[in-house]
Amino acid sequence: MIYLGASPQDTPVNYMQTLPTQIPQLREIVAKHWGIRELRPLQEPAMCSVLDGRDSLVVMPTGGGKSLCFQAPAVLRGDTTVVISPLISLMKDQVDGLIASGIAAVQLNSSLTPEERQKAERDIVNGKIRLLFVSPERLVQTDMQDLLRKIDVRTFAIDEAHCISHWGHDFRPEYRQLRLLKTMFPKASVHAYTATATEQVRSDIIQQLGLKDPEILIGNFDRSNLTYRIISRRGGTLKQVLSVIDRHRKEGGIIYCIRRAEVDELTRDLKEAGIKAMPYHAGMTAQERAQTQEAFSEEHCDVVVATVAFGMGIDRSNVRYVLHTAMPKSLEAYQQETGRAGRDGLEAECVLLHSGADVFTWKAIMQKAASEQSQSQFHYQDNDLSYLETAFEHLNMMDRYCRGAACRHSLLVAHFGQTYGKDNCGACDICLGETVEVEGALIIAQKILSCVARLKEKYGIGYVAAVLRGENSQEVKNRGGQSLSTYGLLKEYHVNDIRDWAYQLISQEVLVQENVESYGRVVPILKLNGGSWQVMRGDRTNIRLLKPAERKKGERAKPSKAESGSWDGVDRDLFESMRELRRQLADERKVPPYIIFPDSTLRELARVRPSSLERMRMVSGIGDSKLRDLGQTFLSTIHAHCQESGAAMDQ
């Protein structure tokens, strides 16, 4: 196993001795077709596993270059590699990108006409196709198996491989059928690729696929170009959402909500605020969802408000922010969803609006789904209810992450078994000083817990906060709250602060929230435990409470390291001109703009301003095919801009 963590001792130093002799050819192919002259860590050994015909499991973060690990070897081998992918939209984007790079690729799915399918099958049989994309459902069909046997397939690449595992955050029963690959094609090697996999999920993937002595390659999970911010959700979310969008005007962003109704409501509010936003959730028709996805991929819409149904098929590389209006259901889901930001390697922001109520919302949803599934006569036999306990543990870990007072990058990579190795990431709310510890946290905690005790553990957070603030409401009067010794003890604090601190005490396991049925409905009630009494007696003093750091009116958040240096030397006007040119070309060719060039390539062109095709070829992301096809068009735009502005070329 090769494990590339954050520590130098984790990095392999001698794997080059075992690499095949085709490595120089492999590097030449990558430079020729993709314009990449320096591979990322683990890409070479991952490619070598394919070339050697040895099974492998490759775990790299989103944007880490997993696709190249099976695409480049397919070109060098000269036969057909079969790629199993879960979504038609994901297949289409990959096929479009490969064709634009001069590589023969095709997808076989329901999006093809009978004539297109027949031509694709002829090309496959005649050995013209290097990469064939199919879904797991189609792979097990008899006619597809006959076709693959006819061409003697020797390599299978399974994208989004975590979908095969019960322990993963995105289990899909149809992926279980892939366990038949080793039986149906005993001479072929199988390679699994995923962005999110704990040790438990990795073991399950290997077992379910029947991988034989696989090469296990685990990349560094840290995404240094992402800035993580977790902010307390206060009242209506619209104001907080608009503040994030305002930082990213004219830039792509995904806003996640838990429920479909929340998606529709927020989309409507954003439109009323002048934001061109589009919704996406499972309650929409397939055509409506396709329209949203196409508009976002083609950059005709920059803001999508969605449930988690929107994600796996999204390959837009220049998403500059991902905003969660509530907590995701697991750290794996969080890493996967935030990983859709900054896939081009440039800076991006990940904001999570958090409330302690999120845990109970998710638990109710999960319990309802589990109950409906158990009552269905059609539920998949492997998909029993045993995963519910695991799902709740994932949920609690996510909640603890949100309430943590340590570096977000460090906590996230630690969940995947790695060490961050830095004292300050310079790219999260904690390390940027946007969150501060509350003075007198122990005294505040004792007051909150004492109030719960005085109320005889019969009420929820809202009423406890009302008593502590000394509110003069009818509810407080009717229930006798004004007569308690804890009435008004925290009157100087905002109700949202008290609610946040109560939830933080729950996460520190010195306060408990239990669902109790009352008058036909379930109500979350605050309860005490042994830790509560330790705090109230002063036997436990290590209580920490956090609050947002105060900023002056109009003062913006401090930029992260990635945000502060990403535009250095870039000619912004030229970048925008080339961005518009890219959109026009993409519309003409009916492909997403990033297929033409990613933002990272446009920024480099706007920084260097090359004067010739030879100079342009040195820019990362421009291979031979794109240089022939697009080089002169972009070069003309660069020349025209420099003549008009007087900007120097070949910087």
C-alpha cells in the first residue's frame, strides 16, 4: 500500500523502482493530450497499476486527478478500457472532455439514438475506442457482456466506487452487481476510484469487488485551496446566504438545503433579490433537473439551490463556493459536497450554516426513510436497516466537527486517518480568527445547566433561553419562569448566543437533548446527566464556548492564503474577455465551458499573455489537440487586448 499523508514519512521514496518502462511514454501522452507536464502525487503509481494489470483502489480528494489515472493508461495500452459511471451526465462530460483532447471515447446509454448506438458498437468492435463509459445496470445486461467479451476487455475502472459500500455515505444497491466482474471477466483487472473512503469503506469496497491483492493508493485528503467557514445559523438564512453570494458575484456556486421545500423557498427568495438562481431536487421532473444542470454546467446560471440529489454528475471545475444552509449528514458527505468547489485547483470557499437542530432534523428523516424501506416488499436484500445506527454515528461526528474549536482542515483529514502537520492552516474560520472563545464560559455553562434543573428538565432550548434572558412574555409568566432564581441571569446576551451555547454544551456531553412525545407531537427537551452535575459543582472546568468574532461595520472577513494570492499578476480584463470567448465557443460546440479551457488555464494565459502558439503551448492545460483547435482564436484575443491596453506580452 502507498499512503500519501501530510507527513514526509508517509510518502513512498522507492516506488519508482517498480514502475514499468513505459513511464516516459506515459508522461509524453499526458503532456500531448492534456497539456500537463507534472503529475500529482500517486498518479504515476496509480497509472502503473493499470498498465501492470494489477487490481487497485485509488482514494484521492475531489479534483485530485483520479480520472487521469485510468484515462492516460488507456491511451498508451491501445485497447478499450471500460469505465463504470453512475450518471449519464457524468459520462457525457468525461466523453466530451476526452474527445476535445483528441482521445476516442464513447458512452453507451439511453441518451443515444439507435443509429448512434450502432456506430458506437462498430467503433468498439473495430478497436477505435480507447475509453467506453457504461452504467452498472447496463454492464450486467447480456448483450453488453457479449460485446465486451468480443473485444476481450482487460481493464475495468469503477468511478465513485464508494457507492458499493453500505458504510459509505452514498450507497447504491445497483453497484453491488459489480461483484460479478471478476467472475464474468477473470482475466481483467479492476480498478476502484473514489474521493471519500474511510478505512472501513475501503475494506468494504475491496471485499465487495473481490479485488485480488490490490494496490491501495491513498492520497492526501487536505484541499488546501478551500477555505472552510462554519457559521451559526441565525433566524432566516436569506441574509447570510446573500452575504456569501455577494462575495462571489458572477462566480459559480452551489447552495445545499436538506428539504425540497427549502430549495423552492430559497430559490424564490433569491430571485426576488435579483439573483439568477435555479432549483434542483428529486421532486422536479427529469427534464426540469436536466435544464438546471445544463444551465449551470454551461455557465448560463451561476447559482444552483439544491438537495444532495445534485452533485455526483456535476463536473463544473470553476465552482467558487459551496454553501450548506444546514449540516450535511456525515463528514464523508461534507467532504464530497465541499469537494465540488475549486476542482480546478484555484481558491474556493465552503460555508456551512449550522444549528444544533440539524441533528434532530436528519434523524427524523433517516428514521422515516428506514421505516418506509422496511415496509416495502421491493427493498434490496443487502440494504437492511442495520446501517441506521451507523448513520446516526456519522451524524453525531459531523455535529462534533461543526462545534469543534480546532482547525477545520486538521479535523477533516484526521477523520480519514491522516495528520495535518500544521499549527495554522490560514484557511478556516478558526485559524483566521473569525471565531473566539467566550470569557467566563464555565459560569455561563453553570447558569444554563442550573436553569434546566430549576425547570425540572421539562422544556426545550427556546423556553430555557427565554427564562435566562428574563423575557416578559406571556409564556414565561404562565409557566412560572419569573419566579425562578435563574430568571434573567443571562439577560445581557442575545437569544441566538444562548441557544448556540446550549447546543455546544450538548456536543461536550454535559447536557442532553431528548425527543419526548407531547400532545401528539415530538418535542426536543433538555435533560441533565452526570457531566451536568460535575460542571455545576465545579468538579469539571474544561468547558469551552465559542462565538463569532466581532467585526466593524462593513469590514470583510480576512482572506485566506489561497484567496489572497490566486490573482497575483493576472490581467483581470483579459481574463474576462477570454471567459466570454470561452462561453461563446462552448455554446457553439454544445459542451460545458471548462471543456474548452478551465479557469486555471485562462488565468495563466491572462498572467503570461503569450505572443505565439509556441509560447502558449507552455501553459498548463493546453495539449496538442486544443492548441491546433483553439490556439489561434485565443491568441488573437490576447494580441488585441495587449495592443489596446499596452500590456506587455510573454510575462
